[in-house]
Amino acid sequence: MSSATLVVQTAFLGDVVLTTPLLSAVAAHHGPVDVVTTPLAAPLLETHPAVRNVIAYDKRGGDRGWTGLRKLARRLRAEQYKRAYLPHRSLRTAALSVLARIPSRIGFSGRWSFLYTVARPKPALGHESDRLLALADEAPGAYPPHLRPTAEDERVVADVLAEIGLDGGVPFVALAPGSIWGSKRWPYYPELAHRLAAKGMPVVVVGGPADADEGSQIVAAVAAAQRVVATSTCGQLTLRQSAALIARAALLVTNDSAPLHLATAMGTRIVALFGPTVTEFGFGPLRAGDVALGLDGLQCRPCSPHGPQRCPLGHHRCMRELTVEAVTRAIEDLGALRRRS
């Protein structure tokens, strides 16, 4: 028998992670949900306890265009869903729920809300995960972001760490230098890794295939210190495995990108580096004690909701002037280096 409830979230990977509280809230009311999401994000949700079934929708690939949308709508129509929650405010999402003939369509007020049967105001303030909970009439903080890697994911990560001598609970700092938005990339991860190595802290780099070159540069910078081990897992682990690895880290240093939200979901302490964007957008660290660093006082900051590929003014001061010293101090203040110094 099909789940009666569908959630459609095909936005960026971080948005999908921050939708997991909504999944938990909806499941608490209606039972496990089915989810339409991107092929990249699908494995993250397949093991979530609130999710019954994940439907991958390759909206920019094999399922692109109205042909792909109608094909998916026919598939969904056959499931006879009673209700759909639509956190992503897009025409594609709204149209999909209409074409699938889902009688109750709950989304946020906005440009396409005339296609919903229930349009709820999205809170202007607060963390994005809490704002999405408003779609289910839940209070902020009612459910936290949550991911559940499998035992096999944990085994793979344990083997990777054991190969470089980081088994048995040896502390390390994870670094996530990547972002699909070029101007969000902090340029000093190799220097930071060298600084951490000089203090005796091993480093593990996490990221996708596009981050492999930078991962190699970071590992080379640690090797130059000749005191501790380092490895790059960029492009070598699945997303769930990367989440499991982040969970084992003493701390994650990350840009304003998906690994930040993976760390939130896995309970790992965070030092997040914000350049062209700001935490007021709702995508910063969620827990008390986590740290978000940004260069205050720049009139050009923030420059866009996501951060452009290149600095519009050409100087990229928001990231270039965020120093290694400031980031190292934040790591020290969180106590991540205490056992190794």
C-alpha cells in the first residue's frame, strides 16, 4: 500500500538536508512519507527513519523539461497520494503536484501558491530548517536535522581512517573546502591544514570529485609539516559515507555549503566560513556553540542569496581577508586542539 503523503524537495543538497526536520514532523502526523528529490540527494534520504520511499527526479538530466515532468506526474498519480508538502517554491514543484492530481497541496505563500490548496506564510527570520517546519505547523526546534548512515557506511569510513592510523578514536579535524559557488570558497585551507598539523592535529578532507585537486593541495601542505598524517577523501566516498566520516571528526571547518548541514545533521561541531553570504539568510550553524565567521563591515556583503561564481567587484575581500589566524583561534576556542597541543 502506498504512503498517503508525498514531500517534494528538489533544491540544492543542503536544502534537502535541512528538509529532514519537516520529514520527521510530517511522518509523526501521517506516517512514513515518500519523497521526490534529486539523484544526488536520494541516497541521503533512503535511510531516514521518516521516509518510506525515495523517488529520484533528474530534473536537469534525463527527466528535464515538461516531458520528464509529465512522466513523473503519471507515476505519482498511480500512487494516489492524499497530500503533498512542497517546501521548494518553484513552478516545477507546484505543477508536478497538480499534474499528479494530489488533492491536498501544502506550500508556502508566493508566486505559485495559487496552485496549492493550502498556502502558509514562510517565516522571514530564523534558521531554514525551522522555517520549513512551519509548513507542518510545527514550532521551531521541534525536530532537528537528521541523517542515518548505514552500518556498511560506518565500516567503510572506519577502514579509511584505520589505513592512515586514525582508528581507536584518534581525534582529527575535517576540512570541506568545496562549494558549487566559486565565491564561497575560502582560499586558505592548505595554510590552515599546515597550521593544524604544526599543532599535532591530523586532517581529513571531505568533498566531491570537483574538490580532488584542492584536497591534494591540502594533504601536500600537511605533509610539509612532517608531523601528522592527512588524507583526502574527495570523490572517494558516497554522501552517506562522508556524513559518517564527518560524524567522527572532532570538528568540521567548512564554507557555506552542504557539508555544513551534513555536520549539523550528524552532531559534529562546526566552524563555518561565510564570505558573500551571511547567516541571516538562515543557512548558518544551527546549534549553540557552533561558530560562523565572516568579515564584518564590508558594504558589498552580502552580494547575492547564493554567492556568485566570482566576486562582482573583483577583490573577493570577504574571503581573502578572513585570516587563517582567526579560523585557528575559533578552532582552539572550541577545544578541538586541546588533546593534541
